[in-house]
Amino acid sequence: MAAAGRKARGAAAGRRRRAAGPGTGGKPRPAPARPRDEEVSSDSEAESPAAGRQQQRRRRREEEEEEVEETPQEKKLRLAKLYLEQLRRHEEERAEEEEEEDAAFLGDPVGERLKEDVLEQKGRLQRLVAKEVQPPDPLSIRVLRGHQQPITCLVISPDDKFIFSAAKDGSIIKWEVESGKRLYVMPGGKKGTEGQHMGHTAHVLCMAISSDGKYLGLSFQKGTHQLYSASHDRSVKVWNAAENAYVETLFGHQDVITGLDSLSRECCVTSGGRDGTVRVWKIPEESQLIFYGHQGSIDCIQLINEEHMVSGADDGSVALWGLAKKKPLALVRQSHGTQGDHDLEQPYWVSAVAALRNSDLVATGSHSGSVKLWKCGEGFRKLEPLCDIPLVGFINSLKFSAAGDFLVAGVGQEHRLGRWWRVKEAKNSICIIPLKGRAGAPSSVAADRAWPRELQLAH
């Protein structure tokens, strides 16, 4: 048994020596060194991508665990930066589009007209006509008289041939612009006669005319018979005048609505008196945009184009707005100066504003003794005074003709919304102020007309 065990151990040793191979001194030959960049081929090779992904996930988890949790303030700051970056990119893209449009239409009269049409459709058209306007001669202003009490509002027909005016006595008068004649008078009635009287029996505070001249109302969407009305009940109502139908009511203002305007888009703008807001009502979206900037009661507002508007307040300020910004693009304080002694000094209230549609020309009125014309800077970011037009009394309403060749002012002895002051020397009247361009300038404002100084009608 011992011999058999030794024999077996010897055979095993021989096998080990043969496996090791011949070498110096009978030692096993060392294995050749593997190159450092040699890839190892094994079963683990197929598992390496999954392992790598697991390792990456582990690292990410570790990094997230190491990060400090974002505070609400930090989140707001990050989101604000992201929003500003988006706005910057949007403005850059918009500027590039405008440059391409300018290059395409440059030097081509037809192209320039097409460019104007494109900008008007986008609501961004701003014809530069203010620099061409000369101060009108006071002797050329026509005065039309017919209302017994202060004028409160007026509107010009789309063809510039007629003026409709209303007053505190509830009366409405239709005037012919060329001759100054009264074509129709709807007298106001006394309180308590609402059932018998066809017209108004209280103050008329707002008027508008449809684009086809068929309806006289409050504010019509341009090119349609959709009508907007606003009230002391703080609501805005939408109507279909063609069908005599009520559509819906819009709520939001916290005070009486003092001003209302609309253009082609299905929206309207309002001024909310002492709630200190201007609001843009988007009818299809059933939403509203709210703007802040005045410190007093906002008493009047008008759209310049589809994206910009002008408003006036009893703190004496006039503001230019853009729909993309909730604060005024330009604000002029004490625009008509101040009244009273030093201890009781206060600004003249801005009681009326008007804008020549799609242009840079704006007018404002107060009881300071003049109507002021203003030039809107490029982009509506500046408001520069052009000239003063002397008119005595409260300027309760202002409207430019569609052609821009005249401005109409509704003048009263009292403010249209109350009886805080009375200017005894003023006349309750309609004043037609002719406008003309500078000599030799290619004017967008129509040629001046030779107005007689005054046409007196029955008081």
C-alpha cells in the first residue's frame, strides 16, 4: 500500500512538471506579461454597460443627497431668470422678423403699404405723423352750440362726415362736419318719464358708433356689431347689436368703470376709476389683464393700436401702456400743470384722452385752459409735448377724425362726472380743431380746411 501511494505521488508530480514545461533548473516557466491596454475577454464584458449605468445612478443619487434643498425664494429667482431669458429670446426673434420685413419692403412704395398692413394686422403700426403737425391757429377753431348742459361725450362717424354728441341734459345731437348744421336732435327727458320718453332721462356718459355707421352705442368691436358696455355697477357686458341680444357679463373692477374702448380684436379695455387699474378683457379666453400705474382715479382711456393705449387720471398723469408690460411704458405727471395756492396745490385732472389710430399722435384735455398735443416716442416709451391749443372749460371728450385732419373737443362748464368746480366763462359746445402738416413735408395728415371761426346755434 505504501509503495502504491509513493507511485501515485510520483505520477502526480510528473504531471505537474510536464504541465509547467521545461525551464531553467526545472522551475516552471513564468506566464507572459499582458499588455496594459489589452482588453480582457470574459463573461464580465457583457455585464459592464449595465454595471456602468448602475454606477452612474449611484453617483447621481449621491450628488442629489449632497445638494441642499432649493428654498421657495431660490425657486422663484430661478423661474424669474428662466422667464426673462425666454422674453429676451422672443424679443430677439421678433426684432429679426421686423428686420427681414424692413429689408423686403425697403424702397418699394407698394411694399411699404403692404408693410403697414402687416403691422396694422399685428397691432403694432405706428405712423410717425406728430412731427408734421403744426400748432393750429385759435381763430380757425369752429364752435358749435346746441346742448343746454355740459357736453359729456362725442363720436365721429367712420367717414368723418358727422359728429354725434351727448350732454348732461340727456340730449343727443347729430352734426354735419362740413356745414356745422344740426341734422337731428334727440332731447333729454325728465326723471320719472322713462316710460313715455324715447330718449335718455339722465346723463349720457359714453357713446360709440359701429364701423358701418348703422348703430350708435357704447363701444363696438371694429368691423362687427359686437357691442361692449360698462357701468357704475363695476361690470362689463357684451351684446350683439344686430340681434338685440345679450351675450355675457364680465366682472373684476372694484369701482365704477369710467372709460371703455375697443378695436378689431375680440377684446376691450376699461379704466376702473378709484380701483386704480386699467384692464384688458380677452373675451374668447374669458380672462383679463390688470395694469397699475396711476395714483388717482383713472377717468379716461383709449387704444392707440391693438397693443398700446393711453389713459388719464385725476392725479394729473397721462400714461402710455403696452399689453406686454403691467406698468406704464411712459408716464407724465402733472401733465396739465397745477392749480391752487402752495399749501393747497393740486394737479389739474386729466378728463379726456384721444389717439390718432395707429400713429404717434395723442391729445389730452383738462380744465387748465388748453388741449395738449403729444408725440409718442418710438416704441411708445416716451411722451413729448408738441403744443397747447387754448380752450376754456372742462374738456370732457376728445376724438381725432379717421383721416387725422381735425380734432373734436366736447367742452362743458363742469366735469362730465360731477360738479366739483364750475367754469362760468366756458361755453357748453363742440369745438372742431383743424390740423395740418408742416409746409414742404410729406404729410400723413390731410390738408387743412378753411374753417370759419364760429357757428352760433340756438342756446
